[in-house]
Amino acid sequence: MPYRKTPSEVRRLEAAREHLIARATAVVAEVGWAHASVTAVADSAGISAGSVYQHFPSKAALAVEVFRRAAGREVEVLGAVLDGEGDPVERLARGIEVFARRALENRGLAYALLAAPAEAAVGAERLEFRRRYGALFAAVVHQGMAAGLLPAQNGAITAAALTGAVGEVLVDPLGAPSEHTADELLAELTAMALRCAGAPAARSLSDEP
């Protein structure tokens, strides 16, 4: 009979894999994709480089998993905000602000997800996640039109513009000190996003009492 791992062995391997992914994520956040070598990740995880390949067939496969996990968390957070309380314009403003604030609070990882040079496999994941962000924005824009709060427009095009613009605005502040405070940047970014969607009297959440 072929050997079958015991439940305790399966749990141990799963825990080791999760620890490896967590440490790889921390390394990427600190040094970027290009310098997150298998050796650097293994050292951070306290294992040999060879042990990394027990969990992932290649550095690219590990990088893709790191990206999917980290970007997936951001998509979940944004989706929850955009589907939360308030009218569609309020939710759009809140979503932009929450996304940007989270990025500014974890600059290294956010820069890695948005713009840091990476191998082709990670680049392909970026494109897929841009589509997922776009779908979330498109849904709330369409809701805003249905509620009469946003003008008639092509929601998919607006969503694509929002996805690209938010990332582009954040790239420089994430990579280097900004002349603006985080609150100033968030207010300007949120106002820009609402103007893009055609919201009247746009204001960011920071303007609320």
C-alpha cells in the first residue's frame, strides 16, 4: 500500500507551508520581488533553501502564492467596504480611502503589489487582480447610477480608470517620502475618484464630523 501521511503530519506540513508564505511575504515587503531570493526567504523562515522546494516547485510559484494571498486580502477588504453601509457614493469614497490608507500603512508590501519589478508570473497576477478591483468599482458605480447619484456613464470604463488612477497616485508616495501628509493625500485621492465617477459635491470621509 502507498504510504499515507498521518493527520498530524499533514497539519505539520500545512503549518510549515503557512509559516513559509508569511515569511516570504515579509521579505518581499522589505526588499521587493527581485531580492526575495529562495535563500533569503529560507533564512527568514529558519529552514534550508532545499526545504522551500518541498512546498513550492519554484521561486515563481512561491511568489505567485505570496501575491495571491496579499492581494486577495486587499480585494476582500475593499469588497466588504464597497458592499457595506451607506449609499453608493459614500461607499465608493470609503472604499478608496480604506484601500489607500491600508497601502500607506504597509508601504513595502503595497508597493510590491502595485508596482515593484517582478517576474512575469507575478505580472500576470497583477493584471488579474486589476480586473477584480475593476469589477468591484464597476458594481458600485452602476449602483450609483441606478440610485440617481451618479450620471449615466460606462461603468466598466470608469472602474478601469479608478483602478489605474488610484494605483498610479499611490506609487510615488509608497516608494519615497511625500510632501503631503497621509490625510492630505487621502482627501485628494478620494476627491479625485469621486470626480472621476461624476459625484456632485464630492467630499472625503475625512471631512465628516
